[in-house]
Amino acid sequence: MGDNDCGQRNVSGWTSITQGAASEGHTVGLKSDGTVVAVGDTGDGQCEVGSWTGIVNIAAGSYHTVGLKSDGTVVAVGSNADGQCDVSSWDLN
């Protein structure tokens, strides 16, 4: 169900997904090996998660994606118009 105008529902080939997150324009999946996949609108770079490793939790905002790494640090990609991707100083340990 729902829109697929940006390909945000194109997840049929995904395997080993342990967690999912979605916004109105993109969908993100956390794989069991700690890597992340994403589909949909990436106009602001919100789907550019292919290099992420060691991720234990994910979240999808309207135009950004956030990941919590196993070492307690946080990574983010996408629009930073309101500072939503300014997470480099975060350490959740």
C-alpha cells in the first residue's frame, strides 16, 4: 500500500533485514550484518548509506537518514537545512 512514485516500495529483493524505517519518499533497511540499504527519493542524499557498516539502529526523516553505530556514534545523510545531519559530535555511550 501507499505511494511508490519515488521507488520507496521497491524492497522485494532485500534479504536479511532486521529493521526497517520509512519516510514519505524513501525506505531504509538494516541488514543483519550491520550494513544498510535504501530505496526511493535520494534528491538530498538520504539514500546514500551504502558505505555504512557497524549499524545497530536506523531512522528515516523526511529528507535525511540517521544510523546508530555499534560504538555509540551516530551517522547521518541527506538534507541538513535545519541541522538535522549535524551528528558528528554525538556519542551515545
